[in-house]
Amino acid sequence: MLAPVYQKMPINQSASVLLWRWPQMKTFIEQAAPGSMFELSINRRTGFVPLAVK
């Protein structure tokens, strides 16, 4: 899932951030447990934030 801040950014900036982080996202997704959910932060240092299922 994308962090809410992505909705407030112009679409070209959101696309730029996603393309820049594509290799990191691919590696992370390959290693994540099936069925787990994470939020992609806009901050490159934060990375992926686990989401709790309620």
C-alpha cells in the first residue's frame, strides 16, 4: 500500500518515486511472507512499514 502522502503529490512525482524505488520494492516483495501487508513510505530511509490486520 502507498502512504497517504502519495495522494497529495503530483502524479509525475509519485511515479518518479515509485520508479526510483522499484528495485528495492521488487527485492522486498520477493522476501516478504505471502499475505503480509506493508505501507511504502515516501521517506527512502523508512522503507516499508508493516500493517496490522484488524
